[in-house]
Amino acid sequence: MVRSRAEYLINKLISNTLSEKELDELLEGLGKDDVLNEYSPILERYFNELIEEENQTYKPEWRINPDNKTTSAKPVSTARHFQNFYADYRRVAAFVALLFCLGTAYYFISGDRINRLQTLLESNRGSQSRAGLITQEEIAPRGIRRSVQLSDGSLVKLNSDTKMSFPQTFNGSKRTVALKGEAFFNVERDESKPFIISLEGVTIKVLGTSFNVKNYTDEQEVEVTVRSGRVSVSLESDSSASIILEKDQKLTFNKNTDTFHITGVNAEQESSWINGSLQFNKTPLRNVEHTLEKWYNVDIIIQDESLYKASLTGSHLNESLVSMLESVTYAIGAQYKIQGRTIVIGN
């Protein structure tokens, strides 16, 4: 029997033998109703075969990574023709796209696992740079924190709502990463290859040290706090010599005014979020609001603008959302209401 073009493409997709041209052809078909009608029974047959085989040979094991923040599926065993397929990000993305477009995703994974799979796909994708280096992105969505070990052995902890881009391997004369969000870096020392972090208006250069960097796009300030060693900071707005920060010093750079100041701090407290603790020290309510939105993956609405005059001080270790809201609203003399993932705070 002669196979249809749709069956041919799907079979090659699953067997991981699809060429780039064929992959583009398959993806183009997602926007055409007549092609989708061809895909549906073919995929349904594949799913039925897979489910039947899994019932006999496959038991999925859901593991939680060491910091208990993200979940991923790691197969103990699986059908042979699926093994290579899952190793290729673009083909996995195409397969997931097919599932959603055809409305057959329920054959494969639950809604919660779909969300986590999307996070996994986003956080582990690689791309080819013009210089030929493979660049990688790690993403910690709102409500999730994760740890990343770089090829040089450096350990990076990403706070919620953070994205870091970096080469898969540090091959040049320097180790360069880009960061949007907040991260704690424990950099392996290599005097021949400085470690450089590119931020908005700020460049950080170290040889080996530990420090915290905060660079959220929705906040006006960039913060660099040194926990051990020394950190060199260069400002795009200032061509003069670099600024050297030492242990327990924090540089705060205002992106709007291109100004900065340096203060003495307890760096361990400043980076306490890596241990599940939120520390506020005369922190304006607006900053607290942004922190809680990212930490708990919620949206907060402050109904009374006068409440923004308040500031908060306190330490909160692994507190639930409700416990945190009780503390915050008690401190500012307000009340809260939870509406799904939206928190309304007012008098």
C-alpha cells in the first residue's frame, strides 16, 4: 500500500530522520485544514500503538531535581523508535505543536505536564551563533527557581522570572553570559579566562568569586552584591575606570538616570532567596509587590495608591502565599482577596 505524504512525514519525524526541508514542509501543513485532517488519524494510530506498548514495557518516573523546584520526566525505558526523537529539541517542538493543533494532547500528557514540557522545551533550546558556537538558554519561569552548572564548573542559581544565555562550551579567551532577571553566581576561578556577565547598561567581570546579580526588565535598578572575592563593574554610561566591589558591598545602578551608588550590606542576607528565604529591609511596597508576583507566580493589584507609601521589614522562610499575604497586609493595615491567580489588596 502506498503511504500518503502526511504519513511519510510523520513517520520520519518520529523516527528522527526528517530533513530540515521536510520539517519545514510538515510545519507549514499545520496551518492548512486539509493537511490537519490527514495528520489526525495517522497520529491517533501512532498514539494507540505507543500506549499499548507502554502498558507492557514503560513506566514513567517523574523526578524532582535537587532543589525541589522543577519537575521533569525521565524514562526508565521506552519504545526504540522514540528514543532518538526525544533528544532533538526542534523535532520535539514540532511534535508538541502537532498535538496541540489536532487537539489530541490528552492521549499523551496531562495539562500540568504540558505546561512543564513547554517550560522544558524553552529552557533547554540551543541555537547556532554566527561564530559557530552553540548558545543555550536556561529559563526559570515565575514561581520556579532552578540551578544550572556551566561547562567550566561554575554554578548559577536562577531566581523566578529569569533567563540566562550562554555558550554550551566556553571556547574563547573569556566566559560570557547574558542575564535578564536575578541569579546567584559561584564562579570557578580561571585567571586566564575572565567570567563576564552582560546586563542592561552594565558589564560585570570576575576571575572567580560568588555574587548576586539582579537585573529585571520591569525594574528601574540593577543590583550587584558581592558575597566573596572581588567583582569589577563597568557602566556603559561611564567610560572611566571600572568599579571594584569587595565582599559585602552592593552597587545599585539606576537605568533611567545612569547613576549609581555603593552601600555596605550583609551579602548573605541579600542573596538569602537561594535558600528559600525572602528578606525585606525597609523595602518599598512596590518592590515587595514585584518580588511576590515573581516568587508565587501571581498578579497583585493594589487598589489604594496611598498604600505604596509603606515599606516593609521582615524575614520569611519558605512561607506559603496565604501566610505571606497575612504578614504583608497586617503590616500595612490592609486586606487581601484571592481571585484565582490574582491578589487584590486594599483597605
